[in-house]
Amino acid sequence: MNQASFREPKGVKKKQLKELRQKSAFFQKTSESHAEAKLAVALDNLGVSFVQQYRVNGYRVDFYIAPRLVVEVDGAIHILDVETAEKDKKKDTFLKERGFIVHRYRDFQVRKPWQAEEIAKKIKAFRQKITAAA
């Protein structure tokens, strides 16, 4: 299945969809951080459709949320390592030049479930704003 054409199946209950996602390699990767997992659950609980580990021309983004919203959850290495920080800047520039909106959060901002829920609410509100403007 092509990630860009992913749509949630109609007639599937939320609980069933979660089970499908857990079983599906499409939504799993071995390097998913704990913070990313918490944010994924929080977004899902709010009914926000997303694709994790979406690829855009060789760049992998943590979350793609239509239309054209990218959410990244960065660990300490993204701040402490100069090379990683530079790669992130190039990635952000590349995405922004192609019309994507990039939101970056530090992993400590989403570690606790209530923190992830607050970030997810902000993402949902922003998504609604850009969808209405489109």
C-alpha cells in the first residue's frame, strides 16, 4: 500500500483500527521512540489521521498529517550533535520549499501521557486551521 494514498478503512471501529495498526508493519518500526509512541496514541485518541515514518524524497518524517503538516519528535541528539542538527535544518528547508509545514517538539515535551495529549490537541487545532484555510 502506498503511504500517500492511505485512508482509514470505512466501517472499522476505533478499537479495531488500533489493533490493525498494532499488527501492521506499515505502522511499526523498530526505532520508534517512546515519545513518538505516546504522541501517536494521543493523536489517535483525538481522531487525528496520520501516517508515521512517512517518506518524502528520501527524508523520513515522524508524522505526516494531511494536508502537508509534518511533526517531528526530537531526542537530545538533535540538539547536542552538530551534524544531526545540520541535517535537521536541511530537511526542514527541503520540506518547507515543497509546501510542508514542519513542527518540531523535543522528546521531553511528550514523554508523559498528559504532555502528549496537550501537544496532540495543539496539532489537531493547527490542522483544522490549515484545512479551513485551504
